[in-house]
Amino acid sequence: MAQSSTETDWVSRFADEVIAESERRAPGKPVVVASGLSPSGPIHLGNLREVMTPHLVADEIRRRGPEVRHLISWDDYDRYRKVPVGIPGVDESWAEHIGKPLTSVPAPAGSSHPNWAEHFKAGMIASLAELGVEYDGISQTEQYTSGAYREQILHAMRHRGAIDAILDRYRTKDKATGKPKKQQQKPVDEAELEAAEGSGAAGEDDGSGGAGGYFPYKPYCGQCGKDLTTVTSYDDESTELAYGCACGFSETVRLSEFNRGKLVWKVDWPMRWAYEGVIFEPSGVDHSSPGSSFVVGGQIVREVFDGVQPIGPMYAFVGISGMAKMSSSKGGVPTPADALQIMEAPLLRWLYARRKPNQAFKIAFDQEIQRLYDEWDKLEAKVADGSVLPADAAAHSRAVRTAAGELPRTPRPLPYRTLASVVDITAGHDEQTLRILSELDPANPLSSLDEARPRLDRAESWISTQVPADQRTIVRSEPDTDLLGSLDDEGRESLRLLLEGLDSHWSLDGLTTLVYGVPKVMAGLDPEARPTPELKVAQRTFFALLYQLLVGRDTGPRLPTLLLAVGADRVRKLLAA
């Protein structure tokens, strides 16, 4: 039985909850939702879920009328942790910058951007614009170095004992000895502890450290610019802070005037929730396990910053067909820009809109993209004829438009698999492509390739960037005389029937009827007869023969499309027995 939209439309449910919570916490003020992105390397399609989840909720709220702000915090003041592999213009010499803020690391060689962070932000900014994502960007480098968080930093330092006590509830090792704790101050299930360790969350730097006690603040060194520093003392009254660095440098500064450092992550995140008044912010599974940032942050924001933790659904990983879980530190990880080269923005939006945040899904860069587009076109047809289910209609609406208006669409969205087959065969030759596409439906011919764009361009990009050379379609230039000469009477007759019917069936639908119908006629059946298991075997044998004669392989693009692309005269030349 079909579920109602209220049961399945996760965006509307969260929007209801967020509006109610915002009115309770901050009546009359804009609703604030947030995302955080670290430009430590390519910002990939998994990271995009961090943005799309609150974007879809924010956009639903905008459609209803309330003012809403979607904050994207660029975590560009984070430390540079490692040199990602597979980045053009980057070699191991970049390792000398490990420990510096991302905005202090040089951009890859040849980049037009001033630093590492700006280089990797740029691609995401362009993709978000294409996807119709409206947001307020916040550079954490600017926030920290301008002193915007000064009072919050001083407040955290005054309450470092309370922060340390909260963090210690989740530490699995004794802070002083580094050995496993014998007793937890707060009982934690062993399986949960294992999950926390496995997620990487337990390894996040929480500021514990030197002999001078616990400090939730990490300076960047005044000499080497890195965060290989340890705070050795701090005075609450004067705000004098002393630190030493692994490079040998040490100094004493007044934290009330010093802007070259940041709160450790587990304190920084809840501080921002309180500072910005965030109502909704999702987090990945690695931030949601016991002892991780989101869990601990909920207590720190309440007990230290007198704030409230956002409504924060956990979102599952996004995969790529044929690839393992994505990580920015590994090379070859597809970004939103990569996806937008091979699919239109509404389709990419739909992939994130139709799945609840806690449902994992994959984005297809392989042949699956053709099936995905078929599914999308069927949905569009159901929307057009009114047979669509409410939840599917909601996901479609969120894919094709935002509160600001419609996203650009292809005027005449021909099947993606057909477009891909045509550009594969024509190698992108515009005149040939237009000839073939205009013959798909002779009663309503395509008059210009612009009618099929941008979908046509996406299909062409997919063929040229994602399909291996040995899988590309190359039509024979001359007949395979050996194969033609070896055919028996039945084989020659099947080719004769096909060639005889070309002119009267020269359209996509007509050729589909013809190629499936020839084996039926050969079996003494009506061309409209329903296929039997024996007939299906005969059809496959006939199709394999046609593929061998046309492209020298047993398989290829759909035969009706292939025949149209090759053209009637050339088909006759290659198939005449």
C-alpha cells in the first residue's frame, strides 16, 4: 500500500520541526540552518550531502514564507593534515606545510587561487550555484583572525575545567597516563566505544595535553606558522597565555588581543552553534557515534555556552558505482563538478532529495546512469499525467525548482541512453548527430541540437570521460565479406527482411518493431506475436549477427538507435549478403 506524503516526505517533516523549534528558541528571527565544509582537498559528492540536506529543508521553509539563513562554514582555518594523492600540481614537497591553516598553504601549482583553501572552495562554489543552493558563506579564517570569536574563546578558557570534565566522560584512555581507563566516569556500552573508535571520532583532538593542564585553545606558532604547539600556562585575569612549539619557538601573548589560533574542534563546533543560533545541522555517521563531536558538543553547548544543540539528523554515506567509500584524502574522488559534467542539476538534486538522510545511496558514473535517467524520465511522465505519488511529486518538485524559481531544463529531453549512443557513434559530429536525432520521430523532428541541450552535452561528456576506449562504438567501414559469405539461407533471408523493411520503418519506434519482428516472421509468427522463450533465443542470435556485421562485436548500442545512426544507405552496404 502506498504511503502518504506525510509518512515519506522527510523534507517536510524536518521543516515542520525546524520552524517550530525556531519559533520556540528565537521568535521573530530568521531560521538558521548550517553546513560545514573543509577545503582540505577536493570537496566530494559525500560532502555534498552535508549541504543538500539543510538546503532542501531551508528551501522548503522559504517556500512557506519564513525567512531562513543557510550558513556554510568553510573550515579553512583547520590544520593541513596530509598531502592528498592524485592532485594535479601537488607533490610531496607540500608536506612541509602540514600543521598550517589551510589558508596558509600554497595552492596547487598552476592554480589561479591565492591558497589551498580557496583553490578547493572554488569548484564547490561554482557547483552550488549550478545546483541552485542559496547560502551565506562564512570563512573561519576570517572569523578567527578578525577576533569575531574573542569573547567565546575567553569564555571557553575560563570554563576549561568544565569542558575537560565533559570530554573526560568519553575518553577511553586516562589523560595523564595514556593507559585504558579502568572505570568510566559515565558508563558507556563496550560496543558503542568500539563504534566510536572505528569511526575515527575518538581520535579527534580535544585539546588535552601538557603539564600545565587542559586548554581548549590551540595557537598557530608565531615562527613556523604550524599548530605543533602546546599551551603551558594561562591566566584568566590578564588573559596571558604561554605556549611552546615543536620547532623550538615559544612566546607569551594576551589572548584578549591575540588572533592566531582556534578552539579545538570539539569545542569550536558547539561554540558556533550558540554563536550563530543554529536550529538545524546534520552530521555524518562518523560524527554521531559515542564520544564524537556531535554527541559531546551537545553537552558542551548546553553546559558551557548556554546554548541548545541543533536538530541534527545523521546522514549516511554516498557512494559511487564501482567505488569504495569516498574520502577527500584519496585521489580520484568524484566532486559535484564531475557529476554535473555528466548529469543535469535537477537529476543530481533528485538523488539527494528522494532518499532520507540516513539512507545510503550511490551516484552512477558507469552504465547505471542510463537506467537512472530512464527512471527520472518515467517520473517526469507521471508528474505530467498526474499519476505520481505525493512523496515522489515532492522530491521531483525539489529537484526541478527552488523557492527562487525553476532550474534550467532541457527543452526536449530525449532519452539519455539514445543521446549517449548517438554521440558515441558520431564522435560528437554535430551535423551527423542532428540528422540522426531528427529521424527519431519523423512526425516531430528535432530542428536544432539546442533543443536537446544541456542533456545532449552531458551524454557526450559521459561518453568521452567515463566510457573506456575499448567499449566505444566504431562502425565498420567495409562489409564483413567472410561473415556474410558464411551465412546459411536462414541468415540471408533474415537480413533481406530487415533491409526490405528499412524505408517503411525508418524511425526509432518503427525500427524497434522491425528488428524484433524479423525473427518472428522467420518463425512463421505474426510480427505482433508475444515472444516465447524460443523466440527470445532467436532474437538474441539475430541481434548478435547484426552487431557483428555493423560494429564487429556481439553487443553495442540499442539496435534501432544504431541503425538510425549508421544511416539506411550504409546499413544496406554493410548488410547486403
